[in-house]
Amino acid sequence: MAKTQISYTEAMKQLEDIVQRMQNPECDIDNLRNYTQKGLELLQVCRQRLKETDADVKKIIAQIEADELA
């Protein structure tokens, strides 16, 4: 299943919305299951974006350090 690419910021906004809905005392068990699944998907998106950004930053730092030694 292809996932739609969303930004980290949008994923975080959606996660915050899901948390608020789950904390609502009127949240029923059927919705809770759906919210949990969607939350997991959004967490995976955020985690992947953070890993990619970390790798990019490390490459940039390595390049800067290499340029300073040259």
C-alpha cells in the first residue's frame, strides 16, 4: 500500500488532534482502534523524517569538516 507523503509538521498536527480525540471521555472503543492505527502510521512517518534529517545533517557536517581539512 503506497502511503501519501505528508510533511513532518502535518503529521505532528494530526497526531496532536488524535491525542485530543482519544482523551475525550466520549471517545468510543470503535474510534479508539482507528485512532490508534492512524497514530501508529503518523509516528512512523515522523520517525522516518527524523532519521532522514539526521542522516542529511551528518553528511553536511562531514562535508564541512572535510572542507576544513582540505
